[in-house]
Amino acid sequence: MADIIVLEKMNKFYGTYHALKDVNLSISKGEKVVVCGPSGSGKSTMIRCINRLEEHNSGRIVVAGEELTDDEKKIDLVRREVGMVFQSFNLFPHMTVLENLTLAPRLVRKMATAEAEAIAMKYLTRVRIPDQAHKYPSQLSGGQQQRVAIARALCMNPEVMLFDEPTSALDPEMISEVLDVMTDLAREGMTMVCVTHEMGFARSVADRIVFMDQGEIVEVSTPAEFFAAPRSERARTFLGQILAH
Amino acid sequence: MSFDLSLIASSLPKILQGLGLTLNLLVVSTLFGLVLAVGILLMRLSRRSWLVWPAKAYIYFFRGTPLLVQLFIIYHGLPQFGFIRQSVLWPILREPYWCSVIALSLNTAAYVSEILRGGVLGVDKGFVEAGKALGLSKFQRTTRITAPLAVRLALPAYSNEIVSMLKSTALASTVTLMEMTGVARTIVADTFAPYEIFIAATIIYLVLVWIIQTGFTLIETYANRHVRKT
């Protein structure tokens, strides 16, 4: 199958700090990849490079056939095809849920308002909160806000969805409603790259698990391999720490 | 010393004859100042240093010198130069009204651009990133996300600036304008009763400030309707 995301010998520095070291990763269409690792390992930085919220310093990134460079036009093309869900939701607080969902389709895809609203309602129904369409984000619970954020990204009909620790800011009782929506999305065949500490989700949904530490991809394996017998010592230590309780 | 309550009452309508000019100076200077402030803000936030430093110098100068001195430089100082008196600007610069508007506008623009900058810097980077991730252009992100949120954050400080501007219009009386303070000073010269007359002026200023404050409270409530919980 065609690779929709290709990272080749990608390096990223913050000043002199070497945040990502020779990262190589190819993700094919329809694949679900979970990225895990200790904090500061570069997981978020890596997926933020995929839609150029961070600039890489060397190597190549090709997403949906476009190589990411300084070329603003190509960056915009890539961003249209790549949806992103953030840890802190980042819904526009001054817009209603419906306005949040229709903004990019109207401005970027030049869609008529009625059509954009119809699509928005379709995705709000899919994330199971069509009745909240006219509320403001602050009136929703964290779990509801994150589901709106997922719907907002889906309204652009992206090829790939990136999730940057989507459940880390949520109260425990709201985590499953978000993971349920993400699991549905995976079942429907969406290509997903997901940074998460939710190992249950990783085990049931991921095709591959990418384990990172200190800016490097340490191992890439199937969930079965990864949880039963991680190849690297660092992954064993990490799993020991997060599965201890 | 005697205190004449009836003098306060009788001077109120006279001082109110200056109300129109006071409000005129306030509104016109505030509007000019706001337009100028946005321009200075864009320069100040630019990545190009040749745009940034003139904006910084402007802000430093107009915040760093008294408004009264700025007004005197424009009204008394500029006409010293023959080329100013010969220039096309002379019909404007010889009018105390326009000199006052220019001084007030230039001065408030420095403060307002900094107030707005505070708002822009206060906008959570995450919202801008969400806009980027959705493919919005820089212009779209600025007009749809950053600007509306920055304005909301800047409103309390901006209302403060408008109140401050109202009081600054009194300085126009020093260049012969008959706004409220100018009228009050004239009445004092006739009656030798500064206490009563300036108390009357104070009452009017306080009422105006109350109206401005209340207006801004309503605007803030409306602009922040999205943060109210139901």
C-alpha cells in the first residue's frame, strides 16, 4: 500500500538540544500507529512535525505526496489533508460548536454555509453530541470538548488524523467516551497516528506501536509483540513503570 | 469662606455648553488613535526589525513625555517654522481644535497599541495552532482567531484608556478651546468662585465616566458571553 506519511532521517533541534534523532518512519494508508514513550522522548514533537507545527532541521518529511519545506502553499495543502486533535482541545472559545466545525470548511474549502453545517451535524452525530451544536465550548465537559475537536478535524475530510495525547487532560470518567469515538474512527479505516499513554487503546486498535525514548525511535512492533516481549530494555522499563499499578 | 450651592446649580448648564466639544474631542481622537494604534501594533509585532524599531521609538516618545508638552509643541512649537506656515498643513495646524485632536490621537495611539499588544500576547498559542492545523491562512488566523480573542482580552485596559482620554480633553482648554474645563475656567474668571464652579465640572465628568464604565461593562459582558456557564 502507498505510504501516506514518510519520515526520512529527520532531525529536529531546539537550540543545541537534539530533540529528534534520525527518525525514520513510514505509515501506509489506513494504518493505525500508536506512539508511546516517556515524557520528553520526542513523541509530540514528531507528530507536530507531520503537519509542520514544528519545523524539522534536516531529513525529509513527505505527507500525502507533498514534501514539507518552507513552501507555505505546500504546508497549507498538507494541513488540509491532515487533521489534528490536541491534548488541550483548543476549540475556539468565542465560537459555538457549530461555528468551530464550519470555520475551516467555509474558509479553506470554500464551502457554502448550509453545506458546511450539514457536514458538521453529520460528524457531531457521529461523535454523539448533535444536541450541543449551539453551545460554546466552555459550556461542555472536557470529554465533550474533545469529541467536538475530533469532529472539527473530521469536517475537513482529512486523509490522516493526528492525535497528540488526546485524553491526557481529561478526568478519568471522560476518557472512555473519547477513546470510543477514536476506536470507531479506526474501525472505519481512518489513517491514525496517536500519541497516547492509553495502553488498552493501543493494544486493541494499533497496527503498530512506535516506542520512542530520548528523541529516537527505539522500537517498532505489533501490539502483541510489544506488550508480550518488548525487544529493548528501555521499552521494558517503560512498560514496567506505566503498567505497574 | 462661603459656599454657594446655588452657584453650582446655575453653572451646570453653562459648563454643559462645552459638553459637545468635550465629546467631539473624545470621539474623534479615540477613533483616529485606534486606527493609528492598529498600524503601530502591526509594525511592533512584525518580524522585520526596520518596522519594529520605529514603532518602539514612537511608543517610547509618546508615553515618555507629558501630553500637555506634546500639545504645546504642536500648537505653539510648529508654527515657529516658516515652512510649516507655508505648507498645505497650515490650515489644520493653525486650528487649536485640530492641534488638540492631533496631540490626543498621537498620544492615545501609543497607549492603545500597547494595550492591544497585551491582548495579542495573551491569546493562547493553542488556538492559533488549531487554526494552522485546520489549514487556515495566516490572514484567516489573524482575523478569525487572534484578533477577536485579543480584543476581548484588551477590553478592560481599553476602557481605562477611554476614561483617561476623557480627562485628557481638559488639556485642550490650555490652547483656547471652550470645552467643559475651558468654559469652567472662563466662569471662574468672571465669578472668582473656583470651588463651586470646578465642583460643578467635576460632577459632569463623574457622570460621563460612569456612562463610559457602564457601557464597557455591557460590552464586556456581551463579548464574554461564551465564557458564561449555563
